[in-house]
Amino acid sequence: MRRISIFGATGSIGEQTIDLMRHCGGAQAFHTVALTGGRNVARLAEQARELRAEIAVTAYEDCLPALRAALAGSGIPAAAGEAALLEAADRPADWIMSAIVGAAGLAPGFRALRHGTTLALANKESLVTAGPLLLAEAARHGARILPVDSEHSAIFQALVGEDMAAVERIVLTASGGALRDWPLERLARATVAEALAHPNWSMGQRITIDSASMFNKALEVIETREYFGVAPEQVEVIVHPESIIHSMVGYRDGAIMAHLGVADMRHAIGYALNWPARSALPVARLDFTTLGSLTFRPADETRYPALRLAREVMAVRGLAGAAFNAAKEIALDHFIGGGIGFADMAGIVEETLDFLSGGGGLGNAPLSLDDVREMDRIARAKAAACAAGLTARRAG
């Protein structure tokens, strides 16, 4: 029986992972080691009871009493806080889903690699902020990292049996998000609710807004460079509104290998869960006779400045990814909180990167997670100051 842990169990990816486990037999087919979540402790406790987890962990210490109460009588222990997350990552498991959103997911995933496990990586920020460190840690301990982003899973599958030296280009597709058809001049007035109205995917709040701003795709561009080891100029982005083609790999003989499927994250999750085999998944099948047309358009960097910033980050490398992600997370917080506008997010990230490029050590290669954490701290402080200044100017 395979031992499985899910970090970020109550989020969209975690829920879909559990749905697939349930489809394959649930507690009778898998030994669930650890489930972790945020403030939705009632749901976390339900999941832990269903899968008979060894332990349930909330990231927030103030939620521990509620989690313990929800698990009362189950015999499942509860824990909380950063140290508890790391202790859960230290518990031996064969397969771990890393689905904590944001930089908070880096340390538990990094810790899990020490045990030579298979890490199913949905936390793209890990590769963006500390890609070389993460990949080196996996190699050191004989661990494997499998991509769970739909785009990177598609690339991974298109590369099976191929020689990376034959790869000419990698094409990431983007839905364009909820605001893809808006006039450019209207974007600045977009509300949180409008940015959340994604036409194709059902995802969490933060990733859905990142899709509308294309910051999600910007992270994926950097992630592609880090995970697959290609040159920045080999990574392309196009807008594909139907979200049927999830990514493409172009080879030096002119051939293109594309991964197609309905817009359902269980494709990528299921591939990672069952790898190297392919198992039946409870997802809809494409009917090409009713599919209609597939359309594509350029990813305009005037509309999506996050893509331009991602290319600047790839040119610098070092700790630039950590700064980029930290500033993005802070800018997103302020947009959700109502302090800044939709278009202000990219401006805050750019201002933060410009400030740090002037002696902030952006190009320094991280030697440890402490280096990444320190850059994360510095960038968050600068981005918060930028956002506060913008809010104050508007209020005045």
C-alpha cells in the first residue's frame, strides 16, 4: 500500500487529489500519512477522518484548538505551525503532493526530498524561488520531482522518450484569464470579483486572479526554464482561450508534440499519481466532432507586463525569482484587500525588482534556503512599502 501525504489538502489541487484517491479506493488503497491545510479545519478534519490519516496539520497555530475539536474521538492527532509542517514532511511517504500556495510551500517540499520520495509539485513557487537548490536536493537524495501544473505535466509527457538536445522550443498556452477580452484601457478598473470570473477553470482565489494578470503564466515561464533546463528564448507563451492544448514541445525537425485534454486538473494530478503507468481517470473525453475550432493569439506584453518581468528575472537568475514571487504575493494581497488597482500589481513588482537590482544581490546564486528566505523578506518589505505609498497617494 503506497504511503501518501498531501500538503495543501483543502485547496483546489488537494481536493482533486483526494477525489482521485477516492476513485482508486481511498483508505483501502492508500495509506495516508499526513494531510495539511490552512484555516478550513472543519474540511481538513473531514478529509483526515475519511482517509484515516496519521496526522492532520494546520499552518495556523490559532486554529489548533478547532482542529483538535473536529478530530475528537477519531484517534487522529492534530498539530499546527511551521515546525509541525516540517515534522509532517519528515514522516516517511512514497508520494507527496506539494500544493501549498505561495512561498510557504517551499520548505516542506524541500524537507520531504531528503527521504528520497516522489514529490508531485503543484507549488510552482518552489522552482521559481529556489529551482537550483530544489533540483540539487532531489538529486542528492535520489528523489524525483514530477510536475503537476497542467502546462508542465503536458511538457513532461511530450518529452517522454525524446532527447532534450532535440528540443527547439517549448510553447506554454494560457487561457488569458477572466479579463482576456477586455479593452486594455478598462483593465485598471477591474475588480476582484471580475478577475475571479475565470471562463474555463475552477481554481482558488489567488491563482485565478494570477491567471487574469498572467502572473501565474509568468511564474510558469520561469518554472519551465528551471525544471527543463532550456534557454529563456526557447520558452514561448501564446493565448489559447479554449484551454484544450495545455502545452507544446517543438523539435529541431519541425515537429510539434501537443498535449490535449479537457480543462480538468485531474489529468495532470492523475498522471503524477500513477506515473509511470497511465491509469483510468474519471475525466471527460474530448469529442473532436463537437469540439469546434481551436484559436490562438499572441500574449501581448503590454496587456500582460508580468510576462516581460518574467523574462527579466530569467536573464538575472540568482535570487531574482525569489524577489519576483515575493513582490507578486504582496501586490496580490493589496489588490484583494482593495488598496490598489488591478494594473498596479505589475507596477509594484517592477518597482521592487528595480530597487533590488541596485545593490540588492538579485543575481547572487542562493547557497541555502536561508538566502531565499532573506530575499523573500526584503522583497516583501519593499513591495509592501510600494503598495502603502500608492494607497496613501490615492487617498490623499
